[in-house]
Amino acid sequence: MFQQLKNIDTAFRHIKLFSVILILVCLIITGLVLFKSYQAIDVANDRIYILSNGKALEAFSATRKDNVKVEAKDHIATFHQYFFSLDPDDKVIQSNISKALYLADESAKNQYDNLKEEGYYTNLISANISQKISIDSIQIDLEQTPYYFRCFATQQLIRSSSTATRSLITEGYLRNVSRSDNNSHGFLIEKWKIISNQNLSKP
């Protein structure tokens, strides 16, 4: 009788111990699942997908500080593409220059006004010259604001009979401004000037 009760008590203690261990294991597994779920949600929140030409492209969110150099270089390159990529069409010239002037201060407007007064754009149209630019490199100093930059590019003046190649070097400063539809990077080019524009080959 006593032996039977002792066996029942031992069995009960074993079941109790097993139950406690099982509950602890379940709690640990549940905790790990919750932790991994939150990690997965955080990773998912750091990703966005952009639809471009019918394809979903994955993008990653990041702070402004992480992307300053990349965004600054792209801003400078975009400005130069708009300012110097021109075709012999007044509407194309006006459209590109207008886009460029949203990205810079009055120093770019002054350069444009000077070129216009010299008849530069009129000559492009009358001679049917297309002007293209390719950015070779951009140097930028992020140690102090506004950020100083120097842009090295190759410029091509394309005629029906020939192509002239010119070396272009510009410099200026970048200041942080609010982002907008016309200025997606949130930078403004200041004190911009052309410091060299020399022929590499003549038509």
C-alpha cells in the first residue's frame, strides 16, 4: 500500500518536473519566435520596392547621413547634365536650363545669362549643334559645410560633319535645402563657376 503511494508520488513528481521543463522549453521557443518575427519586420520595414519599366526594384531605406556623398555627387551630375546637354531646339534648351536652375543659385543663372548674351545658344540653334556631356569624376569635401566640389567632365559639340571635344572643369559649393519635386536630393549648388573649358580636339 505504502509502496504504491510512494510510486504514485514519484510518478507525480516526475510528471510535474516534466511539465515544468516542457513549459520552460515552450516559453523559450515562443520568445525566440517573437524575437525573430520582430527582426524580420524590422528588415522588411527597411525595404521598399520601386516599380520601374514594369520591373519591381528593391530599395533600402537609410538616413540622410548614410547617403550624403552619393546624393551630392548625383545632384552635381544631374545639374551638369541639364545645363550642358543641349540640342539645337529652343524649347529643349529652355526646358533643360530651367531644370538645371532649380538645382543651383543665381551663380548658375548668371552663367546662363552671360552665355545667352554672347549668343551661345543662338549659335547652337543656327549651326544645328548638339551638345553632350559625360561626367568623368566629381571630387567633394564633406568635412565642412557647405560642401566644396569640383567636377571634371568631357563635353562634345556634335555637328552633322564633325564632332569637337572639350575638357570641362567646374567648381562650387553644396548647401542643404528642403527636398521638392524639382530638387529631389535636397541640395543647392552655390558659387558655381566654370574654371576651365578647353578644346581637346577640333572639328
